[in-house]
Amino acid sequence: QVQLVEFGGGLVQAGGSLGLSCTASGNIFTINVMSWYRQAPGKQRELVATITRGGITNYADSVKGRFTISRDNAKNTVYLQMNSLKPEDTAVYYCYTRWSSVDYWGKGTLVTVSS
């Protein structure tokens, strides 16, 4: 079993910044890929960013140049630094990983960007 707990989120004005973190705990030794997804009201959940244990990153086109994903392997923690936020970034942000062939999701944290 893996538990993912997100921290951060909240209300920010457009153009502002916000940071999220997600810590994985449980009976794990290594986790390879950790990701952030988001789901806006009335929309499907979408991939925001991914990072491998080795630090290889991938971003959705909509956040490239504004968001940065990073991780601390020793702490099994992944971060998402969000800059130049836009109202369309408003969503519930979820941490995700797949370990031992099982998908794990955090409960999500709400990010609201006001115009």
C-alpha cells in the first residue's frame, strides 16, 4: 500500500505563484515515476507534469515554462512550483504514482486562481 498526501494549494491572484508538495508513504522502497494531474470543474482529469526517479521531467504544453516539477527521493516527495498562474489553472490538483502495478492517487488539493 502507498499513501499519497498533498500539501499546499489555496487561493492566489492571477500572475501569482503557489507551491504544492506530495509525500508518498507506506511499504515502499523506490518509486520511479511521480506525477501531478489536475481536474477543473466540468472537465476531465489531465496530466500536468511527470518526473522520474532520475529527474527526467515532462510537462503539459499548457504549463511549460510556468510550472516546475521536482522531487526529493530520500523523502519520497514530489513538488510542483507554479508561477505566472492563470485563472484557467484553477483545478483540484492530484498527486499520482504507480507502484507494484497499482495506481495510487492523493485526495487532491484545490488551487483557485482569481482574475
